[in-house]
Amino acid sequence: MPKAALLLAAPLLASLAGIAQAEPFKCPHRGGDFTFGQEANVPSLDQMASSAIATRNIAMNIFEALTTRDEHNHPILELADSLDEAEDHLTFTFHLRQGIKFHNGKPMSSADVVASFDRYKRMGFERSTLDNVDHWDAPDAATFVIHMKRAQPTFLEQLSSFSVPIVIIPAEDRDDPPRQLKTIGTGPWQLVDFVPGSFAKLKRYDGYVPNPHYEDITGFGGYKQACFDTVTFRIVTEPGARVAGLQTGELQGVEDVPAKSAPDLKGDKNIVLLPLLNWWIQIMLPNTQAKPTDNLDFRKAVQAALDMDEIMDAASDGNYRLNVGFQYPGQPDYTDAGKADYNLHDPALAKKLLQSSGYKGETVAILTNKDYTSMYNAALVVEQELKAIGVATRLEVTDWPTSTERFEHPETGWNLYFTAWGTQPALGALATMQFLAPPTAGYWPPAGHDDPDVVAAWRDMTNLPSEQGRNDAFARMQKLVLDRAYAYPFGSLTKIQAVRANVVGFRPFRIPRFSNVYFRD
Amino acid sequence: MARFFVQRLLTALPILAMVSLITFGLMHLIPGDPAAALGGMSATPEQLAQIRHDLGIDRPIWIQLVRYYGGLLHGDLGRSILLGQGVAAATLARLPVTLSLSLYALAITLVLGLAAGIAAALRHNSILDQAVMMGAMFGISVPSFWLALLMIIFFAVELGWLPTGGYVPFLQDPVGWLRAATMPAISLALLQVGLLARITRSTMLETLRQDFVRTARAKGLPNALVVGKHALANALIPITTVVGIIITLLVSGSVVTETIFSVPGIGQLLTSAILNRDYPMVQGGLLIMTALLVLVNIGIDFCYALLDPRVRYDER
């Protein structure tokens, strides 16, 4: 059996085997209106044209894709019933699940899948996923075939990404402009009303057909059932107001409870706190085109000076886990390769490296922003730790768009840039390490002078046929990046979600999922 | 009078042209662009460049300027980059929210501010006067976001009288609107109440010392008539000027209040647009708001003529 088919078939077979013993999920209680306090404004519900988490929060309850990820981030089938991969790995044949209907009542067919891929290729935010695809076609109403230009071992991993998924829409909406897509999907929830900046209201889609290969929800797929009558996402950007809404019962669930409010809420018997471990990896990137961070010894001196506990404590108000690498602990690809260069907190070594780097007291510009408090707080601590070893620093605080734009222009005088990677590490090593690989390497190697060892490791990560080979290449690349101080990962930040105590089945996840969740009688 | 209005409207045109040019220039001068907002933290530089190309913001600035003014001349304010919605439609959809909140806050301001100011002036140097001035100082000094959060904790969480936030359109549910808008309106109004009370007090004190007030009292007119008809009517001209400024402050001050109480108004819309560099939304939204405030000021001028018969705009 071809490898990719195995990849998808493993959880599939397991769940099929389970059907004989376990009943599919059935809502113990149906009804009720759930209101969720969301922290960020939703720019648009066009899931193809937005990578905003706020969009995904809502849209992933409405739309579905051919493939997605399970609870443990494995690719699984969603709207496809089965998948055949050709022996030469150049053709993927998806057999669609039958009886699926869109929220407008129209049955889904392969023509809709073709239209969805066509639209994504034109305006999808991650349309580079399809760069190696030669074409696609639909030999019959229930079959969709992707023809590759050349074999790509990681294609299914990329296709199942939930970052900006290729969601399936009705064919007649194929020409909707970006961010103006009609919100009609196949998921268990359908849109009732959306007022940008205020709320989005969904209702249970009674025509929903759950995936029979599973018994329960898993990740973004599985056996999904809408138990509430309606779910309303209310935009509450002020953290204090979100907490107040949860306390009064106006909101039945919220995301991002401030760490300082958590102790008070813990004592409230009406509220259940749900820590979402590994929300993002807090990280600092050096500018290797600017002095003095172009010097390896100087970058190593910075690395030696850092105390990750102090930095993460300030960044997260104590809600963190130290994490050496670019995957979250527990993920299949996780490795601690390079741990010898992590969390050294050795000022003596740092001073020695500083001396050998020839550092002459140049001011190091630390670029951070206040839109994300954790990045700002982390920068404050790093600044003090660098001052302690004798580095002259200048903190440059901007807003997020300015910070991003300056990061893209290494000639604008910054040395250390603060950011965080959340979704990409959750998607896997491949999605994460693209940030450190040419042509978009985040540490900015001078043009034409990419680190050949890093480049070789990245090529192996993307091209080696065996999963083990690719994982080994990832470990090699992570070790190289840390050894040469091309990035300084600090640790993983925990985000706290919370629900009222009468809410059953809400499990913390990268987006709030409202299927298979219900009110206790 | 009609001639006056036409003149004022014509003088507003260069103001609007200047505002549009300044807004366009400022938005393109400040670093950052909408690609960062659309791409989020996970976007690679390659993806950001792709977004810029898709949006056309990688084109020379003069081409963008010509397109912008070309659209304006055709009555097209453009399309919001983030919302994918027409700028005019997005702004006008939120205008009633901000206006209703501002009018509610204005009503609170006028009732409390005028009453407190008049009472303080009539009881000059009394305990009441001192209390009113202290209250006014409190209103002016206290940060509105702090007051808003305190009100949420007290009235929503502790007492459960009012909702923590959100908005209900007045026509859909007047009682729901009143419950949802009361705390935002109070937090918005408190600063202005203090301001108006102080202005009213000082203006009334000055007016009450005038000869015509003394004459009115000497004629034996009742105190209510002296204060209400003679003193207040004369004090209203400077007060009206302040009310014009207060209306501007209420609309522009709605930014913080709308954010804390999750009210989907203009303030929240424009703040989000500025932070995310949604150029068309900021440019168009500010243009509409400027036009609105110009109209408010013309309305204030009209009020002068109603309040003071000596003011006649059509006389030469």
C-alpha cells in the first residue's frame, strides 16, 4: 500500500475497528444558546483568504475540507471517504463522502471540490501548497483527482493544514472576491448573522451528515454533532470585560483568561478553567546582516546570557513550559536536539564570548511591540540580561504592523526581533522550519550566503521519502539553528480558556470547537 | 440664512479635501501595512509580498493616490481591506450605534452639567458649590477606561443590574438598548459633565453680575424667571459653543468606551482600521466623520441665531 494511504488509513482503520464496540456520540442534551467571548476582531469569514486565528475560530465550525488534522495533528480524511495514492506518488484520488449537503441544501459533488480548488489557487492565502500540482479533475460526481508535477512526500501533510485550509464551497461561489466569500459550508454549524466587530451567530445545521468513520470529534474532524441551538461569538477585546461576562453568565465560554484573573476564577464553582498548553512558542530572531548580530560569537554570547525562566515568567505571568525546540513537547516530530545551547544563563561564558566576538560597544536595537504584551515583556527582560553582560541596548517599541515591516527590511537597523510561532508548530516541523529556510529565513542570511548546512537539512526535510529520514533531518536542522544561534526559542506559552460549569464536552484546542458540546440538564 | 448654509457647505469642501489628503499621506507615511494584519504572525515574507501584490499596495504611491481621488470623484470611498465591505456601507452601518451612544451621553451631559453648573452658580461659595466643583474635577480627572471597568464590576458582576457589554439596536429593543447603553454612556459623559458644569458655573456667575439681571431683580421678577429667562438665556451662547466641542469629544472619545463595552461603533471600527493599516477604511471613515462634524458645527452656528436675535447671518 502506498505510504500516504497508510498515513491516512491508520487512524481510519482504528476508528473503523472501534465502531463495533463504541456508539457514535449522541448529544445527551440538545438545545440552548451558547455565547462565547472572543478576544480578537474577526476581519472576515473567508477561510480561504485569511490566516487570522479569529477567522478560524468561527469559520472552522462552518466549513470543512477534504482532509484535516486529528487531535494529535495527524492528517485525516474529512469530506473524503477514502484516498488512493498512485504507486508513483503522482496521483491522489479522493472518493467523496456521499449525502453531504451544503447549508443552502445543495448536495456536494466533485464539481464543488474543483471550484473550491480553483478559487484557492487564485486567491487562497497559502496557494503555494498547490505549486507542485499540475492539475486536478473530476472523472465523476463522487471522485476528485489531483495530478502532481513530481512526487512530493509531504504533500498530504501540507494539504491537510488547518492554517488556511482549502475548504469546500458551492461551485457557484467560485468567483467571490477575497474576503467576500458567501459563508456557506458543509459543517455542523451554519451562519445566521455576522456583524464585523460585534458578533457572529451560528445555528445548528440540521442537514449535517457526520463522518461515519469516527465515533467522536477529533481535532478538526471526526464525528461531529451540534447540540446547542445556537452559538454566538461575541467580540470582547477587553480582558476584564470577558472575565466579567463569564462571571455573570452572559458568556458561557471565553478564550484567553488573563493569568492574573485565574486564581480568583479558580475559586468560583460556576467556572471551569481549561489551560491550553503550547499556545505558541515565544521566540527572538537575530538580524545576521547587521552588526554586531552578524557575528556568531556575539549571537552565542546573547544565547549564553539568556535565562529562559525569567523571560517566560515575565512574558506569560507564570503560564509557560520551557521548550528547547520548534515543536511542542508531545508532538510526533518533537526533538530536544540542540538542548546544549538552550537556557544556559551563564553570564561568565557570555562575557567571554562577547570578548572573543570583538564587540566594541555598538548599540543593539531590540525590536518589539506592545500589541502582544508577552513579546514586550520578554523584550524587557532580555534587555536587562544583555545589559548585565555589558551589551549596550536600545529598546524600540512599535505596533505590530510596523514591527513586521521592519523585520522584513534588515537594513532598518534592528538586531533582535521578537515574535511568536503558534499555528505553524502545531502543524508540524515542516510548517515551522520554513521560517528558518531560504528564501524566507527569519534570521536574514546575506543574499547568496545561506548557511549550506541548514539548506541541506531543509532539503532533506522536504524531499526524503521516508518519514524517519525527514524527522532526522528536522532534528539536524533544529540543532544547527540553535548551535549557530539563528533563533532563540524561549519556551511555550499557555493560554487559558474557560467555560461555565454547566458546559459539558468543551475541550481546549487551538480553536474553540462547539460540536459535541452541550449544557448539563 | 439659506445663503449662510450654502456658504458654510462650500467652505467645508476644501476642509474635506485637506482631511482626505492628510489622512492619505499619514496612513502611507507610517510604517507597516495591512499585509501584516491579514497574514498574521505565521506569514512568511513571501506570503506578505503576495498579499501586497493582491491588494495593489505594492504599486507607486502616486498611482494609489490617483485611484483614491478618482474613486472619490465618483462617490466611491473604496472597499475595506480587512472587512471586504464597502467603506461607506461599513461606516454607515456603525454610525447609528455611535450616534445613539453619543446622543445618550450628550443628554446625560446636558442635564447633569447644566443643572450642576447653574446650582453651583446660584449657591456661589456654598457647600453645594464646593461639592459640585469637586465632582466636576473628579469627572474631568478620572480615566474613562478605569471608570468603565469599575462600573462593570459593580453594576454587572456584583449587582447584576446591567449587562457587561454588547449592543442592542434601539429600534429592535428599546429597553435592551437602554440597559446596554447606560454604562457606556455614563463613562463617556462623565468627563463632559465636569467640563460643562464648570463652564456653566463660570458663565452664569458672570451673567448674574450683569446690570440687566440686577434690573430684572429690581423690577421684582421671581427668581426662577430671572435665572431661567434672563441669565440662562444669555449664558447659553458660550455654553452652546462648548456643547459643540463636547459633541466632537463624545464622538471621538467613543474609541475607548466602545472597546471596553464591546460596542460595534465607529470608534472601534476606525481604531481597528488604523492598527491594521486598513487604508481605505481609515481614509473613507475619517472623511465621513469629518463631514458629520462639519455639519454639527454648522448646526451650532444655526443655534446661535436662534438663541440670540442679534445674530443674523443673512444681514450685511
